[in-house]
Amino acid sequence: MAALVRCISRAQKLSLLYCGSFYPALSSLQEVLFFTSSRVRFLGTASEVHGFDDMMTRNQRKYYMLGGKGGVGKTSCAASLAVKFANHGHPTIVVSTDPAHSLSDSFAQDLTGGRLVPVEGVDSLLYALEINPEKSMEEFQAASQNVDGGGLKNVMESMGLGMIANQLGDLKLEELLHTIPPGTDEIVAISKVMHFLESSEYDKFTRIVFDTAPTGHTLRLLSLPDFLDGSIGKVVKLKKKLSSAFKSLFGKEEAGIDASDKLETLKGWMAKVRDLFQDPDTTEFIIVTIPTVMAISESSRLHASLKKERVPVQRLIINQVMPSSSDCKFGSMKRKDQMRAIERIRDDSELGGLKLYQVPLVDMEIRGVPALKFMGDMLWR
Ligand SMILES: Nc1ncnc2c1ncn2[C@@H]1O[C@H](COP(=O)(O)OP(=O)(O)OP(=O)(O)O)[C@@H](O)[C@H]1O
């Protein structure tokens, strides 16, 4: 209880210091925080999961992925975590892979341009990167399409080897390319970022926070290396075989082999990303939700998929919780409704065991470093 009181007075102090207009929300915030504390105990959530101190320890690089349904506050939570890490001495990069970027809006700074941009107003190094998954995907498709055998097929037909060319065609790579799982663009983008962050010039960044696109796709992406092995991989291998046969027959290297090598490289990166995603020493996926039955159900499905893919998840953020002391009928009805939704978490086989963090709905938008710091100090404890 003493810790809770300390936390509340700290939040009040911060709100006065940084964003005075948050203050009206704070009387109700005290009750929400109290509720949060008792709720966490009541739900008996993963007591073995430690708080922010544990996220802070160790200088070894760690990746945090924040994901959930659209509009629940993923960007705000990710940005507040990045600010908190940076203010606690961890050189940090926050990356958005959501095509509808909102990092710039969240930090109230121009962070666009697809390159690392320093974030102003934090105590130590914080860079932001908004990457364009569509662009990464275009590169991927260009690499893939070059191995579709089209060029090879024409040459082979002109040499009377049409039958083999047709067999190649039967593999229908073009169709396969159109059946690539949705969200592939995001994993391609994430794998590219992780790859370039491996370069020694970025060694100093010990915390990487990803603000991912709305639920789901990120998960299916983890099976992408298998997809590439299973489908495109077969074509790439056949293409390679044909290329060497072509070379020994006609003494000519088949154009496009570079592209298949590129695809192989990409596949290698993605397999590496999957390994990183599954390693609890390097990665944690944090689910963000709001207290509605729909969002909680989606979070439960998200957790089930993450579990299936062996991605470590320990925490669930319930954002935008209404304060308990509402003086209007609408507010108290809304809160009751939220409490019923939150109650479901207790019995949810997927979410019941996660460490819960509740964040109150504050009475203004969370924008800019001071507001993110305020949110981070409430949330990351
Ligand atoms: N606890 C909160 N109290 C008040 N406003 C909040 C809170 N959390 C987030 N917001 C506001 O809600 C809006 C949506 O938040 P945010 O952009 O973080 O969501 P998101 O899940 O990343 O959205 P998207 O799925 O569109 O990327 C923003 O205007 C943000 O300031």
C-alpha cells in the first residue's frame, strides 16, 4: 500500500511538473491505481513475472514487441516504454512497422523518412524509426518474381525445352506469390531492421521497442520461413538446378540467380528473426488491450497464436480503464461494463496467467515526451 501511495504521489508530482492539464484526471486515477493493485492480486497473475526493474536489468540487447487490436494504445505504450528505457540509461530505438505510422504523432516530433531520427527531450539516447513495410515488400516481391522462371521459360522454349519449362510453370510461383500470408510485409520489414541493427555501429542500443501493426499478422509471419522453404523454396531450388544444367548445356549463366540468392538471404534473415522472437532471453511480446469483450477476445486469440509460435509473452496491458469515481451516469455505466469485461480475463485460459497492467483513461490525448513519460511512470512499474 505504501508503495502505491508513493506511486500516486509520484504520478501527481509528474502531472504537475510536466502536464498540468492531466491533473483533473488524477483524483480518479488514485482509485484506478488502487483498483489496479488489488486486481492484480485478485487475479493472482504471474507473481513470478517481475516488473520494470527486471526489464531494466542486464545490458544485453533486448527486443520488446507491443501488439494488439487497432486503436487500443499500442503506439502510446511502446513510445512510453522507449522513453522510460532511455531515461533509465538504456540507449533505445523505437521502431514502427505499422504502415499507418503514428510515432511522429505520439512523440509530437517529425520522425518520418524511414531512417533513424533522434527523439528530443529524453535523458539519454533515443532514436525512432518509421519503416515502410510496403517498400520492403516490394523489394521482396521483386526478388521473388525474378525467380519465377519467366525469363528462363522463354529461353528454354526457344531451345525446344518447352516441356521442362512447362513443368516449371506448373509450380505456379506467381500464384504462390499472391498467396503469401497477409502481413508478410511487416515481417520482411522487421527482419530487415533486425538485420541492419546487427551492424556494430548500432551495438550501443540495448533496448529495441517495436510498435507493430494491429493484431495478428505478425504471428503468421513467424511461419514465413517455412512457407518460403515449402513453396517458394522449392521453386528456388529447382531454378538453381536448372540454371546449372543450363550452364553445363549451353555454357551460359542463367540471369536471375542473384535474385534467388537474394531470396535465400532474406529467408535466412527471417529464420533468424523467428529464432530471436522465440528466445525469452532476447525478446518479449507485450499484448495491449482495452477493457471490452471484443478486444479481450482478440487478445486471447493473439496469445494463443503467440503460444503456438513459442513467442514469450508475460504481460498484458489493459489500457484506457475508466476511473471508478465517475460523477455521471454514463461514466459509471461504462466503468461497470469495463469491469465485467476485465472479469473475463480471470477465467480466460490464455490471459489469466499473465501479469496485468492497468492504465487509466486520462482526460487528454497522450502526446509528446512529457506525456509519454507520465504514462510510462504509471504503467511501467
Ligand atoms: N490511457 C489513455 N488515456 C487517454 N488517451 C489515450 C490513452 N492511451 C492512448 N490514448 C490515445 O488514444 C489514441 C490511440 O492511441 P495509439 O495511437 O497509441 O493506439 P494504437 O493502438 O497504436 O493505434 P493504431 O492501431 O491505429 O496504430 C491516441 O490519441 C492516444 O493519445
